[in-house]
Amino acid sequence: MFKLFSKRKKFSKENLVHQCTLLEKNPKIHIRNKQLVIETLRQIAELMIWGDQNDDSFFHIVAERNVLGCFLSIVEQKFDRSVVIQVMQTLSIMIQNITKQQSLYYLFSNNYINDLVVHEFDFTDNEILAYYVSFLKTISLKLDENVINFFFNAKAHDFPLYSEALKFFKNEDQMVRIAVRTLTLNVFGVDDPDLRTYITDKSAVPYFSNLTWFIRDQCIVLNETLNKAMNHGSDQDHDPDSDKLLEHKEHAASASSSSSSPQPLRDRSPSLIEALKKTKSKSKLAATPDKPSNASTNAKIQKTPTNQLQRGVEEQVDHYYYLEDIFLLGLRPLSEKLMNQVLSHLVLPVLVGSLVEVDDLLKVQQRLLQQFDAEMDRVDSDNRVQPMMANSPMDADDQHDAKYEEQEQEEQPPPPQAPQAQDRQPTEPTT
């Protein structure tokens, strides 16, 4: 009798069966059972992680009760955003923390994860989009030569995990863009011949082209922001009070350093950053004593050209690190396509084009391509020489014997040749 009222242990099969039963009894989500379903999803995630580390039978229970099918049916209802977010968060936690290969194969089998990947979520909701992209990135962290077969169909040339993520490579949210870059690097690093053929032939050129144009557009916006920052500084120079104060400081500094030797003019010329800092100090001197609220102050700080310029430079640096990571993978077909897109649409027309004449661009492009081909040939030759040396090692004694045999062959006299028959003329018989 006391067993009927005893409390179930949290990490036990009975509790897992109870949570699966609750999920089955609430197939339709509504206001009254929404919190119950969310809490059930959390409990199932904790139990699955504990079962992966302690008891393999937990996964058998989940497989028998078809829990992943329940997850998919909950998402397809589109009742409440909090329930959808909890489903993606639960799956992400399970995929990230599961260590056993057999348990991971169960999660990726039956095509439930692919159905969630291609599901039409409400991506106008930024929180749903963030959890969705994070969910895709978590899956990509588990990809290898065996797991890739659950997501990539080589015959149909279908890879929804990769193609759906590329749709958000230039999203407004920086964290979403970073997650997409991480996913692509994880996909590029999988050593599967069919996958690399698909990426090189089908998706590399469109993706790298769009990526390069996106970086190019950001360079143009960065240039416009720089012009605004300089114009903003020139406008602040007309403030009489701040100019008088700065002139007084410069006069005092020049008087104190008059005894010392004069410095060259180029050392006293301020750099771009110093000019922007000077502009910022002038704006502080010209400000009124009445301090605005924190919200309005933060909004103004975010809109200043200096802060926009700093964020733009940081974004450009992230892009170049990402391109470097792709080149460091050592995949020559992929690197060549990326190099062609970067040279054609970014380096030559935007960066080099702003420094040299248009007629010299073709010469610069040809020289850069030759340098790139020479470098890739050197890498390929090194990769071929190393396996050959590893497969056929020769110690010092073997090398000495081989050299001695070659010397003996050189010192031996050539074999005697048979005498050649000479042409003889017939002679007359003598009497």
C-alpha cells in the first residue's frame, strides 16, 4: 500500500515512462496544458542525458514510445512559440550532450530530424530563428563520415541541413551569421568524397559569390560610415568654446616644449583614430550640463558614426578570418573557387581598384593567380611525398648497400661482344 503513494525517483525508468505517457496524453496543445508539455520536454531531455551516461535502456523506452514523432507533431501544430522553442532547445541539449554513437544514431534515424530541419518555422520571430540556427549548428558539430549519411542524399543531391542554413548567411543578427559560418566549416571538414563533390560542383560558386558580394557591400557601407565620421568631426570643429579650450591647451603644450628640439611635422599630425577621439572630446565639451536618460544616451551612442565604424571594422575582420579558415582546410577545388570569387568581386575591383589604375588590374590578377597556383602545387607535392616516405622507409644500412651495388655495377667491365661478321669478297681459286 505504501508503494502506491511512494515518490518516483527522478532518474529512473518509471519516471521516464511517466513523462512519455504525459506527452502521449496531451497530443493537442492548448492553453491549459501548455506549461505541462513544456515541463515534460525538459524532464525528458534530462532523463535522456542521464540514460546515455548510466543506463542504455532509457533509449529503448524512448524508441518504443516514439518520442521524436511526438516532438514533430507538437512543432507542426504551431500553437505557441514557447512550446516550439522548447522542442528545439530540448533536441539541441540532447544532441550536444549525448556521447554514445548508438544513441546518436537513434536520434538521427527515422528522418524526424530532417523533417524538423525543413519545417516552415515563423522566422519573422527573431528568437525562433536564433534557436533554429543554433539547432542546425549543434547537428553539424556531430557530423562525420558515418553520421553524414543521415542528412545527405548523394543520389538526389539533397542536403537540407546545409541548404537551409545558407539562407541565413547574411542575416541581420550577427550571432545567426556566426552560427551559419560555423556550420559551413563543419560541413566542409567532413571527409566524404560524394559530399565534397556536391559542395564543389553544386553549391560552392553560388554561396561564395553571394558571400563575396555581401562583404563587398559592407565595405561600401564602411566607406560611407567613414565619410560620415569625418564630416561629423569637421562639423564639431566650428564650436567656438571647444576650439578656444583646445587652442589654449595646444599653446600651453607648445610653450612647455619650446626649449626642446622641434619634432618633424609628420609626428605631430594626428591619425584617423586620434582625429575621431578629438571629435569625441569636442562633443563632450560642447554638451549641455543637463544629462539625458540612460536609454536615450545608449541610443545616441549606438548611432554615432564612430561606433558604427568600429562595429563595421570588427565585422570585416570576422569575415576575413572565416575566409582564412576555409583556405586552411587544404581543399584545393574549394579554395580555387573561393579565390576566383574573392579576386573577381572584392580584392581587385574594391581594394586594389582603389589604389591602382584600371589597366593594371588584369596584370595584378594574373600575378596573384600564378602565386596561388604555385602555392597550391607546392602543398599538393608535399602531401604526395609524405605518404610515399612513410610507406617505404629506408634506413642508413639499406641506403649504404644500395649505393655500394650501384658502384659495383659501374666498375664492372662491359660484357664481351661477339665479333661481327665482315663482308668478304670471293677470291679466285689458285691452281
